[in-house]
Amino acid sequence: MGGPALRILFCGIEPECGAMRELAAAASGIELVTTSEAHPPDDIIWPPGGGEPPIEAVIVTQSWLLSSGPAVISEILRADDGLCLVLEAARLDGIADHIVSERVMAVPEDHARALQLAAALAHTCRLERSQAQIKMELRAAQRAAQLVSTEYQRQQRDRNKLFETALNNMSQGLCMFDGDANLVVCNDRYIEMYGLSRDVVVPGVNLRAILEHRKERGSFAGDPEIYIKDLHAKVAKGDVQTQLVQAGDGRTISIANRAMANGGWVATHQDITERTRAEERIRHMANHDSLTGLPNRAAFRDELEQALKRVRRGQMIATMCLDLDHFKNINDTLGHQLGDKLLCVVAARLRDTVRETDTIARLGGDEFAVLQVGLDRPEAASAFAQRILAAINQPYEIEGNQVNVSTSVGIAIAPNDGSTSEQLMRNADMALYRAKSDGRAIFRYFEPEMDQQLQARRSLEIDLRNAVANEEFQLVYQPQVDAVTEEITGCEALLRWKSPTRGIVSPAEFIPLAEEIGLIVPIGEWVLKQACCEAATWPKPVRVAVNLSPAQFKSRSVMQSVINALAVSGLAASRLELEITESVLLHDNEATLATLHQLRGFGIKISMDDFGTGYSSLSYLRSFPFDKIKIDRSFIKDISDKGDCAAIVKAVAGLGKGLGIATTAEGVETIEQLHKVRNEGCTEVQGYFFSAPQPGEALRELFERQEASRAA
């Protein structure tokens, strides 16, 4: 956006001001002024002394309004007739009577949306102020023209001199015609505006000749006879007749014709092309996404509402919600700028895929929606969804980077799956969630049971949050024993949830949800602290092993959590073992490795869990000196029956021996499996053959029996 930055005033409490300043700093063409003072900001809107330009739009938060009083809205509006105000408010209770003005717009408490709307309104304010200035100039010019018509016979020489000066310094084109439509006078701006010849446009020439000349020059596209006839009819009505006309070259001209007593008229021509384009841009911005140019959520909802009217007449439509799989990883690894360019390319591919009768929109982030109309049966949406998948899933070449990304699609059909836009969008979103749960890069139709599953998930989430608050978790410990001596060398801490309403909930059921909604971080901190406190009571040097989630590393709080747990418990760092899977190293590898090196530097042991189940475990053994490899139980289960499992266990044990890394065989349940892993070279074993996971009290009895056996 050209010209000086838009000056926007933000009225809010100090934390809100700080957040909005950060948001405005990332936007271009905006100068944000903030205040948290609880009084009308008249001196900010119109700075005293004229040293700074005035404010062009105001954003007011509900919290600031509560401290200043609702009446402050009227006081702000009275400061400037062209000023508009954006109110950020979740509810309008108690203040609705104060926002009856068309210059007040309320939005939900969303700084980004409020700033975008305020920028559009500020631009309109600037245009209106400019238009007011133009109107002042126009009135001055019209007064000069009136002076010409009334004082024409008096002081001819001086009058002509003043008239020419005023005429040729106008920003509008001006011309005067007599009652026979012959030109009396025109200014230079009129001739320049239409590219006319000064040899043709001279006093006395008829308007018809001027229009024919303009037609030759390409600045008039109408019929001169019809134009003149309509003009005479309007002038005959008296007063000022204003009309907008399109010049032949695409410009928009505002023409005001003022009737004179002698049957003639004075016409002013103003080129308002830029103003109309700016207004069109504002209208476009209100209904389109600024990044991709696609319709936005509001525009899509309007199209969906119109389509639903046709559904009520017997037609069928499909609403599709889609987003890019693992798009956040692209932003995190390649940067948001490249992510934005990827979204633009995705939008272009979607445009090429849909029909002209269909609608595509960007809802926000990496979320898109498609409205398919004119279906003859619900299954017809499948082929369309398959084309979308095929188009989006093709590789991308962006700034020299090969980017591979897929999309998942959820489909809701009207009228089968809903009769309102809200129902269709909600059901399509649930179908999208199912598509992601079923493996991504696929499409799924909405099914009624999805709503039940969503409700069940929400119920589980509520119970899980309550479980964190009410400390409904407990730890059990499974011993890890030396493969030769069969003495306990450590124990793995395993989390259990004992719900008062659900009973014992499997970790496989609630851990993925906890990771998804961010609860794994506080749960993980609790597990670390509890496990360390329990292990501090065990015989030395028995270690405790605690599993860490990738989400804990993403939160950047792992180091502090571990240090706090050791400090509170008094456990020696050498007796703590942290188990990670290779998924921890898949994202932000350098930062994660740095954290692991710091932890190992304190003397903490680091183990690679579920070794062999991924596709790049060997490369991670090169990038970090792990203290232990835990062979996944899937290889131990079939070690007696399948030669390949035995070969893998032998190879991993040999690899560990060569690298000086201990190897633990997980899931040992029989004496035969024990002999196998022992013969293949594993240094430790863990499984039900020795002990099921035990609470702390039962574990202490195991330690006592081991001590007694050793003493005997």
C-alpha cells in the first residue's frame, strides 16, 4: 500500500497494547499508537500543534471500555466525523446502546482480525478526508465559476484574469456550456484529462463535436445524441446533477452538472479511478484471503448459504474441508516465508482442479474448503476429492527446495448431512478429523457416529484435564535385570491413570490425546518428579528409567524439569535414565541433540527405546552416544520361532557391544526367550518373566528379597 503509513490508535490495557504492538510491527504500512489511559483520547486523535498527522481509525478493547465507560465511544466519534471505531468484544451486554453509529464495528476478541479491519477503515477514512478536501476545492472552483457567470459584464479584464487563474489551477476539469450546448469556456485540466486537441476544443464549439472528438481519441464510448439528450433532461431539472461514467480507456469519471439561469450549465469532471479502485480493493479484502487471493471464510459461508437455497429446491451439494498434513513441520524446518509460498501454490492447484461453478476458499492457516454444486448422487464427490488429493500430493519445487506434502479431505453432503452452513462445516470438519486419524492423505465422508466419537473424545479430554488437576495418576515400575546375574539394575517407570468414573485407563488411550492437547508436558513433569522421589528410596545404584515424549522436547522445558526433579528428590543424576524414541529426533534435530548432550553432561543416562521399529535408528546412533539400546518387544516375541528375529537381536547386541552400548531386551516372558537373548549377547532383560509392573511398595519387597538372597 503506497503513501504514508496508516495511523491507528489502539485503546486497551497494557498487556493488550503490548500484544497489539508486536502484531502491528509485523504488518506493513501501519503506524500503531497505543494508550491504556482510561479517558477519551482526543489529544491523540488530533495531536495539538499539528506536528503529527491525525488518527485514521481506532481499536477499543472491552477491558479498556469497562474502565473508561461506554460513553467514551460517542466522545471518540465526535472527535472526527470520518473516524471509524473497531470494538473488540466477546459480548456487547451493557454497551450495545452506545454503538448505534454506522461508524462502529464490533468483532470478537481477535487482535489480528481487528487490526486488519481497522487498516481497511483507516484507508477509507483517509480517502474520505481526501474527498472532503476535494469537495472544498470543488466548492471553491464552483464559487469561482459562479463569479464568472454573475460578474461577466462587470470588470471584464480583472474578472477574466482571476477566472483563468482559478480555472487552470483546479484539480478537476471544468467546462461551461450555454443553452445551445456550445462551449463557453473550459480549463486546461479538462483538455488534458481527455487528451483533446486545443484546436478543436475552443469557445463556441458544440458539445456534439467535442464528444465526437473524444470518441476519436478513445475517451468516450457512448452515443453522442443519446448522451446530449439525457444531459439536457437532467439540466432542465435544475440544481446539481452528478453521474459516474466510464471513459473509453477504463477510467471512472465523476461529472457534476450545475444548471445556470440562461439554460446553460457548468460541468466539473473529476477522475476518481484510484478512489473507486481503492474501494474495490477494500471490498475485495473484506471477502478474500490476503495471501492466496482466495475467498475467505465469510465469503465461503455466503456462497454456502446461497447453495443451500438450491438444495431446498431439490439439488445436492458437497462441502469439503481439507488441510495440509504436517504443515507445521514445513514452517518449522523451512520457515514461514516458504510455507506461505507453498500455500499459494496449493491454492493455484486447487483453482485448476475445481470447476467454474464450484467455490474454493482459504479458511485460515493451512485449512481450505471447497463447495461442489450440482451433484446427482453423494458418491459423485469421491472422484472430485480424489482429483484434489492427486493435485495436492504432487511434489513442489519452491526456492530450490523439494517439498512433499499431502492433504486430507473431509466431505459432508447436503441435505443428507445437514441443512445449515454451520452443520455442514462442522460435519465436514469431523470427517476431516477421521481422515487424519485413518492415516492422512485420504478422504472420508461424514458418518453420524463421528459425532458420537467426537463427543467421546471431548469427554475423555475433560476427564483427562480433571485427572491432571486432581492427581489421579500413579506410577508402577517394571524391573530391568542383569542378563547374567539376574539382579535388578534398574526399573522403568510406567504411568497409569486410575479414573474415578472410567476405572483404569490404558496409556495407549490417553497418552496420544495428552500429546495432542499439550497436557503431556505437565504430566511428564509429574512423572519425572514422582519417579525420582521413589528411586531415591531404592538401594544404590539401582536406576530409574523415565520415558520422554517428543512434545516435551518441543516445549523446551525438558532440561528445567529434569533439574527440578533431581533437586527435589535428591537422586543422583547417574541413577536417572531417560528413554527416548527416534521420533524425538525427527524434528529440530540440532536443538534436541544439544539438549541431550547437556543432560548426558550432568551424568544422566540416555537410552534409545523401541530400537529397530523405525527407519533411521542407525543414523541416530552415529549422531549421539547413547548409553543403552532397548530392543523392541516385537523381536523378542518371535525370537524362538523366526530366524530373522533372532538374527536382528544378535546383530543389535553385537552392534551395542562394538559401540560400548548396553542392550536391553524388552518383553521377555519365557525361560526360552531369556536363554535366547542371553546367548545372543544382550546385557539386560525386562519383562513379565521376572516381574510385572509393580507399585512402589511391592517393588521394595523385591529389593529386600534380592538383598536377602545375596546375603545367603
